[in-house]
Amino acid sequence: MSKKRQKRALKNAIPFMLPSFLGMIVFSFLPIIISIAISFTNWNGLDKLSYKTLASNFVFLDNYKQILGTSEFWKVLGHTCYYIVLYIPMVLIMSLLIASILNKNMKGITVFRIMYYIPVLTSWVAASLIWKWVLSPQYGILNQLLGYIGISGPGWLTDKVWAMPAIVLASVWKDMGFYGLFLLSGLKAIDTGYYEAAIVDGAGKMKQFFSITLPLLSPSMFFCIIMALINAFQLFPQVQIMTEGGPNGATQVMVERIYTYGFKYFKMGYASAYSWLLFVIIFILTLIQMKLQNKWVHYES
Amino acid sequence: MRKKLMSLLLTGVLATSLLTGCGSTDDNTAEGTAATTESKQETVDLANTEVSEETAEITYANFNASGGNEETLQKMYDAFHEEYPNITVNIETIGYDDYFTQMQTRVAGGTAPDCYELNIENFAAYANKGVLAELTGIDTSGYNTTALNAFSVDGKQYGVPGNFSNVVLIYNKDLFDKAGIAYPTDDWTWDDAMEACEKISALGDDIYGIYQPITFNEFFKVAAQYGGGVLNEDKTEFTINSEENLKAATMMISKVTETNVQPTEAQMGGMGDWDLFESGRLGMIPTGIWAFNTFADACDFNWDICVEPGGTQKATHFFSNALVVNADSDKKEAAATWINWLASSDTAAQMRIDAGWDLPAINNEDVLSGYLKLTPPENRQAVFDSLNYLTVAPIIEDYSLMSDIITNKLSLAASGEITVKEALDQAQEECTAQIKLQ
């Protein structure tokens, strides 16, 4: 494409992009910039937000220092890591399982695809409330099922050790359809020729899976891992509704803290600083993964 | 493929940062329009203003009418509008769950309603931050004084009590009969209650004597019953780990951890305390008078009420929501007239009682007497007898933070992880470190 034509294309595109671009500036970019400013102040979230209020409440890096100095921050980060360690392997395995089931050519497969995707479309509020019932120690269906096979289930949401796994369980149920769909498209993109060749060479199902499917699926897996990690750090609605950070703070996570500080304790500056720390953590982790991908992600072309 | 993936990823990262940014600033994009004036202390002086003939249109936001009393509020407004035809009120009723997040954003953005309702926790924060107008010159003679004083900060009245409710001891008469013990009386102490609890618990494995939430809300009241409190007299220091408080907290927690006449979290299994009472498996529950209507419908056994047991003295809960005027409103007189009428006029009070909504915070016995005629409970008089022992929440600016810290420590103690003494010591330490008192 010549430079001139490129320019003209841009000119034509601008009017089409403008509406969403304006929305993005007003509702996304401005708040991002303002939240940096707020994070350097101890604004309480009630005084009128203006340059003057922010200037008179300026504390520079105090919020960041304070957050990093509290044991709470590290505790909350620990809870998030606990969640990630359980959630990511489980959600990947479940998604892969769903993807390979849905990849079969059988009658009525569309019905199954829809079934697995329904949780993704369900609102977290409704899903959390239902899971709260499922997980109820005495009246919940989960412990009842466990009872049939002779296991007396724990007090899922009221037990310090089991509360986070319970949230992981609900999250995996809700998210596996989403990642499953991604992996399914990855599976579909694998040339069947590879499998045919493998069969001719006498490779078994297992060998096929580890030598063909997994390597060729790695770009999709990579994308899923990054998205799942980002989502894990932003864990919030299920915690807020199912446990409110309890029992005894065992499920307090970063976004829950940000909400509590901003809207319950009236420490908007502190909350903003918290959210920027969250951003930095996610950003660094994503950068690391981008670097590491050379080691294991195979691109076909 | 690789390039495409990269761009997809970058979009993901960007989306994340957007979400993060939004999480903290929410709708505060009103920066451009927000006035740059410092929030100043404004006062409403009705005494100096003639009843203006000018018409005023004001906005009133509340959460208390949501979930069943919207029509009652509308009827009240119709009556008000007849009396003051020049004042038009746009009523906004917002559900409790969204109310305070929304109000905070609106106050900060300069678009708060002219007058609105606040619960007692948020009232303190708002009043201390100077966003409420002081109300002077309104006729406060009709109010219950305890309720009225709850909303005065440093001698300045920033709100009027829109309603009030208190806590009484509700008990299952049938369980008392079965256990063969006498019903509770108004002069019971916790020792008497514990004795009854053990006998009721002995009736069955899944029957419990009492349920009293292990929360800050209960703690400050029980502390008062033992002569303690979480703050010293002039609210300059925390006194959470005092001798009296330790006695109070020990009483609250040992009935879970030691005698187990109160179910643990695990034994509750996610069931609500009201549900437990309604199921007929709970002897006593100290809870709010707003439970009456629900219990009247749901309980198929006999129940009644009396004044809550005490420690070395009696103390009972008192809750009230404040009706306040926005400091930035330009129609403060009209707003104050409306909230004062809504909170204290006999007409509004009568409607409130007739609808079984809650109690108006007034001192007119004639109007209140209508409330006594409703049954169950038989002994409705206990609601008013409890008023003799009112204790008000220790209001400080960081009320929610203090409340969360103490609740958290108490529930750690109730789960047996730390001792009661450790819980109070830790709470004292954390509150002192994190909260600046005036």
C-alpha cells in the first residue's frame, strides 16, 4: 500500500472510530490518569474532586510506602497466589477436557457447546448466590454428594482452609467454557495430516497428544494462561458475594481491598495506590511470560 | 500468527489497566465540571427565613423505603405537599446495597441530592468531612432526645433522626415450657440467661440456647452492660482491652467456645440467625424490633419479648438513620422543612406506625401508643422500656475501619484461634496504629 493511499484510508477511518474513541478517552483514559494523581493524595472520596482538593491533600508516595509496609498487603498477595496455584492448573485441565470433548464430530454437539458456555454468560451475582447454596455445609448439594461416598465435607465457605478452594471451584466452573472455546478453535486449526502421519508411523493416542496436540496448541494455551492470570489477580465479585473476604480475612484479595478502602473506609488515595500496585504486578508478570514464551510456545508458521 | 497474538495480548494488558483504573475512580470523571470551591460549613436557619412564597423543587434520596415502603413514603409526601404546596419533592428510593457507593460518588461529583438519608456509620464520616449543612432554628421539641443527640457533632446538629429502632430479647416460649423454666424477665442478667441457655440446649443436639452475633455491633453494647466501652470519655483514646471489656467479650465468646449454648459458624452451616429462630431450634435471640413482622409470619410457635439481659447494668442498642441536608444545596430551607416534617410531624409518624414500617423518633406518647396495640409480641411495652437504657454507637470518623478490625479479632477468638484477651489486645493495638482520633 502506498503512503498516500494509507493516509486516505486513515482519513476515512477516523469518523468511524471517533465515537468509540471519545468514549474510551472520557471513560477510560481520563480515569486512569486521574487515578494516578489520586494515588499521590489522601483524598477521602467525599470532598469535591478538583485540582485544589488534590493539591491540598498531596502526600506523594506515602500511600505506596504505607501499603508495602503493612503485613496486610503481603497477606492479601498470598491469598491471590493460593488462588492462582489452584485455579490455573484446574481451569486449564478442565478447559482442555471440554475442548477435546467438543472437538468430536458427533450428533448434537452444538447443544453441548451451548451448555458449557452458559456459565460464562451467567452473571457472577447469580452464579455466586447459587454456589453459596451448593457449598452450604449442611444443606448444600455438594456435601450431600460427598456424604454418599462416605466423605463428610468441610464447612466450605466458613472454614479458613477451604474457603479459597471453594471460590476456585466456582470460578473454574464459570470460566472453563470460555477458555474451552479458545482451545477448541486451537484444536480445530491443527492440520489432521499430522495425526494421519502419526498413525502411519504407529504413534498411540498418548503419543499423539503430547507430541502433536500440545505443541501445536501452545499458542492458544499461552493466551489462556495470560488471560487467566490477569483475571485471577482481578478476582472480586465471587469473593464479595460468597464470603466478603471472610472467614477471618482468609479470602481477602486485592480488588476486594481496593473496594473496601475506597468505598467503606473513605480512603480513596490509598485505594488508588493499591490499584496501581495491582497494575504493576500484572504488568510485570505478563512481561515475564512474554519472555518465557520462546521456550515453550510453538508457532506453526 | 505471532504478530496477531502479540496484539491480542497487548489488548488484554490494556484492558486490564483500564479496569484497574476504573475500579478506583469509578464515575469521578466529573472533575471538569466539579466546582473548585472548598467545601464550607453552611447552615440552615429556618428561624430567620419567612416561609417563602417562592416554589422550590428539591430532591430527597433514601434507602429505608426500598423493599416495601415506597408507597407509604409517597403517601407521606402527598400529605406534606398539601401542607406546603410550594415545596415539591422528587423522591429517589435506592436499594441499600447500592445506596452508599452511589451517594459517595454524587457527593464528590457535586451532584448530591438536596437532602438525603444516612445510616449512623456513614453519618459520622460525612459530618466530619463537612459535606452536611448544620441545621439551626428547626423545631426539635418533638424529638426523642437520645435520638436527636446522636446526630449532633461538637454541639452542632447535622441531622434529624428519621426513624429509630432498638434491640430486645426475643424468646421462644414453647422451648422455655419444654425445658420447664420460667420466661425471661426485664431484670435478668446474663448469668440468668446462661442458666436458661444450658437447660434449653440440653433439649436436643440441634437445639441451642441463644444466638448473639460475634460482631463489633454487639460488642460495644455488651461492653456498656459491663461498664466498659471502646473509647474513653472524650474519644481521644481506644480502651478496647480494658478489664470491663474483657469480661464482656468473655461472656459473648465463651458461650460459643466453652458451653456451646450458641452454635459455632460451622454448626450454623451458613444458616441465618433469624432462620434458626424461625425453625424453632433457638431459645433466645437478642435482635432488632424490625424482626417482629417477619417472625409473626414465619414462626408457628409462641414467642414474646422482654428487655435484653444486662451485665452489671442494662444497656440496649439503638439504631437510627439521619436525615441530612447537603451543604452545597441552594434550597436548604425547603430541604430542612421537608426532612423535619418527615421525621417529626404527627401525621408522618402516624402513617409510619400504621404501615408497621418502623418507629418514628418522636416523644408524642399518643401517637406511639398505637404501636403497642399490635401483637405479637404481647409484651410490646418492652420496646419502650428498653429505651431507658439506650446506648449509642461510639461514632468516630473511621467507624467502619474500627468496626471491621474489632469484628475480625472477635471472630478469630470465637473460632478458637486466639484467646479473648489476645483478641482485645490485638484489636487495641491495630486500632491505635491505624486510626487517628481527634
